[in-house]
Amino acid sequence: MSEEQKKADDRLKAFTESKALSDRMGRIKHKIMILSGKGGVGKSTVATNVAVSLAMEGEKVGLLDSDFHGPSIPTLLNIEGQKPSSDGESILPVDFAHGIKVMSMGFLLPNRDDAVIWRGPMKMNVLKQLLTEVNWGDLDYLIIDFPPGTGDEPLSVAQLLPDCDGAIIVTTPQDLSTNDVRKCINFCRQVNVPVIGVLENMSGLVCPHCKEIINIFKTGGGEKMAKEMNVPFLGKIPIEPQIVEASDSGKPFVYHYSKTEAARIFTEAIQPILNMGERGTTESTPIVSDEATEGTFKIAIPVVKGHLSAHFGHCDEFIFFNIDLEGRKIVGEEKATPPAHEPGVLPAWLGEKGANMIIAGGMGTRAQDLFRERGIEVLIGAPSEEPGKIVESYLEGTLVGGDNICDH
Ligand code: ADP
């Protein structure tokens, strides 16, 4: 087969896949992302209990666990050994109590540790299969437990599942100071998904004797931060020994311990989801970067001789693309010559220029951290192509970050 023919076939295959995906997704009324800045904060616990709470209200619910590194939903629901079936054309999710349909990366892994050793392209293929080939049928809500963080994996999930209706950001009181929530809010903005609200988990401790909540850390931080960032605050879920017990025994907490304070908070937290109108009527995500131009999103690309520079610090100039996120298109571009490359200088300069994201070939981990601390997303491993084409394929969802080309 000629190279041209192969390219055309690939394009057709991509089109057919995306058509099948949009047909399936069209049967789901609302898709809700559950995000957290890092693992271990209770994201999967929240995803499970939000799904069960909605099902207890009579809604038709699907629960998708797209977390590669810790697909814990099968454990939380005690359905670890189950395997999804197939109708010959698509994968059928596993049926759980309350009519909930469940699909997890964990069902596709022969061994829980396998995912850890997979390399980028292999991960992408399995992820694509998980997201595109599952037939959910008609659903009111699909709750998606995202991979933790705001890096390439959650971004790939968001690109493969466009048009999510809203996101719940899960955090703990200890993580409020780490900028994690800000990064999650910026992530939502980047993928054009409204923030439903911030849910503070493990906030205070329920005394096993008197059931009063003991506040171990200073309280009110999450609420204050949400207010400052102009996003709704959904509530504080205490550290509840019965949540651990429920997770360990695979019993959904909100159902089996419905009389507890934590279950009451879950019920309150899902109200904005239950009251959700059509897409776009929930509160929209605020502009996070003070410097950003209202309504546009700025992607910066380091360029050398008209192509993406393999190392961002050794480029001739940066091109800034202004993006209309709603229309997913480039609405303007400008060029600027950066100051001399010294540690920390470029993240500060790009921050001043209002960049929301940088797409690069390679970059040292320290520089990546500096960008992320400023709320600027980093996508690395992009090819040395013409910058406009890179941004277009990013907007089409076909740009996949690969290995860090040059990491110094
Ligand atoms: P993540 O998905 O963010 O990695 P998990 O939902 O798997 O986190 O939760 C991590 C651990 O913390 C689990 O053992 C879970 O039972 C426990 N946990 C989560 N939320 C609470 C809570 N509010 N009280 C007590 N334990 C909790």
C-alpha cells in the first residue's frame, strides 16, 4: 500500500471511529468528570458515591474508571473479578446494583500492575478502546473517574471524550495550598468544561464515639479558595471510618450508611448535577490567568527556523496562538522574542505574556514544574512541525504528547 493510501485509510478509520464514538456519546445526557490534582485524595470514592447517589435518585448512571495507575472502582464495588462482555461490535459494561453500568481499565488489565510498564502509544490504544468501544446504551449520567493530575493522561481522556458537561474537583485540606485546585480549574478551562464545584474530602474526622466532627486542620480553606476562584464549593466530607469500611468490603457508602453526615453531604453535593440543564447552562469556568485575554486561551510554541524547536530554551522566538475554545479554532497569533535562556526566566516571561499552555518537544522537569506552578499547562513530545499545524491537531484532539525529546 502506498504511503498516501495508508494516510487516507488512517484518516477514514479515525473518522469512522469518531462517528461511532459520537453516536454512542449522543445517547448519554450528561458526562461528568471527577478530577483531582493528585492521587489518594478520594477521587474514586467520590466518583463511586456520586454515581450511586444519582442512581438512588432514579437516574440511569454509568461509571467509567479511566485511571491507568490505580483503577480502583472494581475494588470499591467488589466486582474485581468480573469481565465486560461483548455484543460482537462493542464492549458491554458490567452491571452493578442500582442499575449502574461500570467500565474500568481494571477489567482490561490481565494484571493490575501491567499498566505501569506500558509505554505512551500502547496506553493510548487501550484508552481509546476503553473510551470508544463501550456501548453504554441510554444514560442520564456518565460519571468519569479521571486519571489524577492535569498532565497528558487526563488530557488524552478529555480529548477522546469531548463535550463533558461539568467537572467536580476533589481535594483535601492539606492540598489546598499546593495550587492543585487552581491547576484543575485551569485544566477545565483548557478542555472547555465548566467547573461544577470543589469538594473538600477528608476534612475533619468523625469521632467514632460521639459522631461529632473533629477539625484536625484549620477549616474553611476550601470554601475560601473556591470563593476566590469564583467556583462553587460543594461541601466538606469528613474522614469517616465507615467510608474505609465500605470501600474495603465493596459496599457503596452512601447506600449502606445513608444516615451519616458524610452521606448527607454527598446527597447535597449532587444537587447541581441533578439540576443540570442542557450543556452550557451550568456556571462557566472563570478565567484563571489574570493576564489572559477574556474569552481566549493562549498556546505558546517555541520555534526555530519556522518549526517547533526540540528544546524550548533554544528557540529563536515564540508564537502565541489565541484560541476560541468554544469553536475550537485559532483566532489570532503573535510572535515574540524571548529573553536570554536562564533558569526560571522563560516560565515567568510566558506567564506575563498570558500563556495558558505551552506545547514543546522537550523540557527539563524543573522547568515543567515552574510552568505548572504558574497554572500554565505543559504538553511535551510534540513533533518538530509547523506550529499552526501542531495547534490545529491539538484542537482536533489528534495531537498526542510523546516522549520528552530533549529534557535538559
Ligand atoms: P483516589 O481515587 O484519589 O486515589 P481513593 O478514592 O482510592 O483515592 O481513596 C483513597 C483511600 O482513602 C481509600 O482507601 C478510601 O477508602 C479512603 N477514603 C477516601 N475518602 C475518605 C474519607 N472521607 N474518609 C475516610 N477514608 C476515605
